[in-house]
Amino acid sequence: MKKLTKKFLAFLLVLLALASWNIEVARGEVSEAKLAEINELWQGSAHAMVGANCSSCHQDSETKELVLRPTYESCRSCHEEETNTFLLGKHGIRLLEGETPLTPSLARLPMKASALSKSMTCNTCHDVHSVDTFTAAVDSCLSCHNDRHSLNYKNSKHAELVAKEGKLPRPSSESVTCATCHLPRYEAISIGAESKVQANHNNTYTLKPRDRMVKDVCMQCHGMEFSYNSIFDDELVEANFDRPPNQDLKTLEMVRTLKEKRSSQSSLGQNHPDITSQQAIWQLRLPYYIHQDRVRILKQALFQTGFRMENAFAKEQEKQS
């Protein structure tokens, strides 16, 4: 009884809040029954747990006017990194350029006829009231994508892991969903703040070059050779990795040959230390490293250079004084 009373009070608070935002404007579009449904979804959501309520998205922070249809800017007020990366991918790039949202009708890949008129925004994949990331991780993707790779997901070993685990509030680290590979999570480290895990919403980032998928995704679970042999097998990619790879890339054969050669030289007392296959790939300068690593290294070099220059300037000032 107490639970019902709490829910009823929460519902009344939501209605009162909406009433204070000129709700008469919205009544033509949102029924009382719909408001009750929205409130019920919200009560069990992550938004409710952190105190993000109706006004967080539906009220202009400056004018206090009602916002009937919040845009991605409302999401960015809390989810800045996710929104910024979304705008860099094919799903969001049109919004970044000031154009109308992408629709599946503009896609080159096969899309479901029922989805052709959808507008790609945050709430196309995320139910903003329930904040159900499990649905967004697979079902939202398959509601639009109709290509063979996408359709074969449900027959894959990855899908078996998800089915075995069952539906949770959000996919765990044991599940491999569409989002696991195409919107990979990473640990964001900020200076002076605790690190946190974020999702890269740039849906095209790990597609090409394929090496990005290997480094950022595949090798989180699989070995290097297994990953490379899989990602460069077009038939296996189309089948959504429903079996182990059959090929053995010539590049990997070259790496093993180099490793064996250096190992034999080392055993003969020559100054050639043994190296692993992964180290050999770096030494052969194969396209294993990605643009992100280059940027990180460049930033680090610039920082160190600036630090050295600042120290040198301080020492010179000290001498003059």
C-alpha cells in the first residue's frame, strides 16, 4: 500500500510540474494516459535514480518555457561525450552540419521499409523515459538495418551470449551486442577527476580501417591472429562471425617467420632479442595502430615540449634575477 501511495504521489508531482509549464499547450499531443505511461517508465529509470526529471529535458533553462520536443542539445547537457561522438558518425553528422536528421531512406545499405522515414536522433535508439540501453544495444539497430550482416546477428555466437544472460537493465561486460562492436566503450580519464566508462557513439569509427575494430574491440576478447583472420574474411563478416575463421593472412605468416628468424639469431648469441608476434607487427609498421593513438602520442609530445620550454624559461629568469 505504501508503494502505491508513493507512486501516486510521484505521479501527482509530475502532473503538477507539467501544469506549471503551460501544459495546456501540450494537451493536444499528449494524453493523460500517455503521461501516466511515461511516468511509470521514468520511475524505474536511471534518470529517476539521479534526479533527472521532466523539467531536466522539457524546460528551457533560461526562459523556463515548456520544450515539447527536446533535441540532442538537451541530452548533451548531461551526456556531452556521447553526444559529441554521435555527431561525428553517419547517424549524426547531418545534425552537426546544420542539416535535417539522417533518415534510413538516405542509406546505401539495405534498410527496412517500415523505418525509412525515421529521423536519426538520440531518442530514435534510446527510449528517453525508460532509458533502456539493452533495447538500444540490439533491437534499435535491427529495427532499421536490413543487410545480411545485421540479420545474421541472431544466429551468431555473440547473440548466444546475450540470450544466455537474459535481459538486464543494461548489457553487461559478458554480452556482445551490436553496440559492443560498433559503439565501443572506453575509459575516459580527465585531469583531476575520476575516470569513467563512456560509449563512443560514432557508429562509423570502428568500421574502416578494419584495424580499428581489431584493436578497440576484437582483441578485448580474442587473440590477435584470430581477430585479424576474422575481420578480413568478408564472408565471415557477412555471416556475423557465426564460425571461427578459416583463412591465415600472409601478413601474419610474415610476422611468424620474422619471429622465428630473430629467435634463432638470439639463440646463436647474436644481439637480436626475441619478440612476440604483436611486437613484430609494430616493428613492421603494419596498419595496426590507429589515428587515435597518433593523436595521443602527438598531444603527449607537445605537452612534454611545452613543459621543457617552460622549465628552460623559468631557469633563464632565475639566472637574470
